[in-house]
Amino acid sequence: MSRRVSLSITITCAVLALGAGIGAGYAIEASHSSTLDSEIAEKNAQIIANETQIALLDSELSQCQSDLAEKQTECTSIQKELDSTATDLSFLQSSYNALTGYYQTAQREYENLQGKYEILQDACRSHTVEEIMDLQDQISSLQSEKSWLQAEVSRLENQLTPSPTHAIERSEVWGNPKFKSTAWQGKNFKLREKLEDIGNSYDETHTYIQGETDCNDMAVDIWNMLITENIKSVIVVGNKDMMNEAFDDCDHAWLYVFDADGMVIYMEPTTGEVIYGRLSDGSSNPKADPYREGFIYEKPSDLWEDLCPSNHNW
């Protein structure tokens, strides 16, 4: 009996031990599975974050590629402008070198003739009357050549460094009775109508083409049309984009037109537009500002005296 009880207890203990082992195994496996599920969820979240970052980087890359293409287009345009500028600079440098060479040659000829002139003057002091008279004839001829060379040197110097030697000061124009359209006294409204008619008529029959037509010639044309109507004006050259520009910076021409009181009205020859210095409310007209200063010429012949061939085609 006691053996059976002991065997039964032994079997029961074995069964309990086996069940405890199985339960512990399941518990360990469940714990491990939970850990793996947590790690998998974490990796999935990391993958989603990485995919979002990759999409953002792809968008930035696309924008960078677009910006790069735009900058490459700008670089190509700038390079074309640089090439064009280099060509213009090369042409100007060649022209300058040619004028400089011509000037130096004329200067050497002048100095050579000056030396001959001095030699002949010395020779005159020790020769016969006939020889002196002959030498005087040679001196006279050389003096004529000297005068011509001096004029040529002066002309070449003016080409190399143009200057407005025939322009007149503003103080010589403003308030000067000779620049008042006295024939239109008391008819300022009619004068303005006439200016508008002349400007419109000229614009309808002429076309300004940059590099092909000359704003100087157009200004002279309108100056002549105004003279025909007893309207006084002067021609002005300057640079509308600059203030206090040098003469060789000038690239345009226009007109100052004077009414009977000497008040100025501006005319743009390339369009025939009439521009008034004051608006109807009495305020200053900003459209007139680019035309308010420049080099003033009383008549076309004075303008042509100052213009060099290199900058005549404005």
C-alpha cells in the first residue's frame, strides 16, 4: 500500500514538474515573440521615416536640378553678352590704336618740319639776298605745312579726347532774349498745339532705328522745322541715364524749345513727343527729368564741329 502511495506521489510530482516546464517554455516564447513584435514595429516606423526622408530629398534634388538648368541658361546668356562685349571692345581698341598711330605720325612730321624750320632760320642769317629770299619762300611754305599739321594734330587730339568746345553754357541761354519765340507772344496755347502737330507729323514720316538712323540728324530736322515756324530752340546732347556726364558718355540728342517768355519745353526727336516741365497741377514732371541737363548747341553747325566720326551715329 505504501509503495502505491509513493509511486502515485512520484508520478504526480513528475506530471507537475513537466507542466511547470511546459508553462515556463510558453512564457519564455511569448516574451521573446513580444520582443520581436516590438522590434519589427520599430523597424517599420524607421522604414516609414526613411521613405519620407528619401521623398523629401528627391524633391530637393529635383528643385536643385531645375535651379541648375536655370543657372546654366543664365550662364549661357551672360557668356553671349561677354562675347559680344569683347568683340565691341576689340573693335574700339583697333580704332583707338589706328588713331593713336596716325596722331603719332603727324606729331613726328610736325617735329621734323619744326626742326627744318629752325635750320632754315639759322641759314637765313649767313646767306646772300637771293638765297635768303629763296629760303624765305621755303619758310613760308613750311609755315603753311606747319599750320596744317597743327590743325591736323588738334583734330586728332579731339578725336582721341572729344570735348564740347562749341557748346554754350546754360547761363547764356536762360533769360537770353534771342532764345524767346517772340513771334508767338500771347499765343502760348497755339504754340503748344503747333509743337504737337510738328512732333506728330515728324513721327508719322520718320522711323528711328537704333544703329541705323541718327538721333542727331532727327534733332536737326525738327530744329529746322521749328525755325520755319518762328519757334526758337537749341539742340542738346547728353546721356538720359547719367548726371553730369562727360562728352564722350553722350549717346542721345533732343531739343529745348522756348516759348515767348523763354520757358523751356522738351522735344524727343525719335518719337516727336512733346514733354512739359510742369504738370497741370503745377508740380514737376518726372518724365522731363532725364532731359533737363546736357551740352547745349545754338545751331547744328556748332554740334557737327564737336562730334567725332566714331560717335556721330547715335
